Amino acid sequence: QVQLVESGGGLVQAGGSLRLSCTASGRTFSSYVMGWFRQAPGKEREFAAAISWSGANTNYADSVKGRFTISRDNAKNTVYLQMNSLKPEDTAVYYCATGRVLVLAEWGYDNWGQGTQVTVSS
């Protein structure tokens, strides 16, 4: 089973940027679709972005499109989420996950990290 560890969260002012990282253990990272999800207080976890195993294909939730960029470095077993123009409504715990299909729903992902907190102040 792949172990995932997220990092890079923190407190930032509205309009600022953060880059999240998710590093995976194991030698099969490059075979997985990778996704980022987020869960705001009192809300269900929602899809944010996903990237295919090669990095050639990406998908974004409408709420982050144009502001967030997902990328990966298979040599480093790491997937990134560059978040720009952050808004208070982006405040959430951000989770990375491995999947087999590039889908926008939780059912497509099986291994999950513990999450990293992102807080955007107004």
C-alpha cells in the first residue's frame, strides 16, 4: 500500500499563494493517477484537481480552475498543487490520494494522506 504525506499548508492572506506537496512511498507512484481533494469545516470533502500518471492530462474543479495548477515529478514520487490568488473560501484541509482512473469523484481514489491545513485570511 502506498503511504502519502502532504506538506506545504499554512496561513496566507487572500490573494496569496501556497504550494502543496504530496510525497508517496513505494516504487509504483508513476502508475497512479493522483488527486487533490479538500474539506472545509462543516462541509463534505470535494474534488480539487487530478493528474494522469504521465502528467499529460489534468482535471480541475470549476472553483479552482485558472488559479490552481497540479503537477507531478515521478522521479521524486511527488505531486504538487500550486495555489494562486487564494480566497477565504479555499480554507480547508487538503488531501492527496492515489487512483486508477482520472475521475473527479472520491470513488476513483483509494489511498489517502492525512491532510494539510490551508487557511486563507481575508
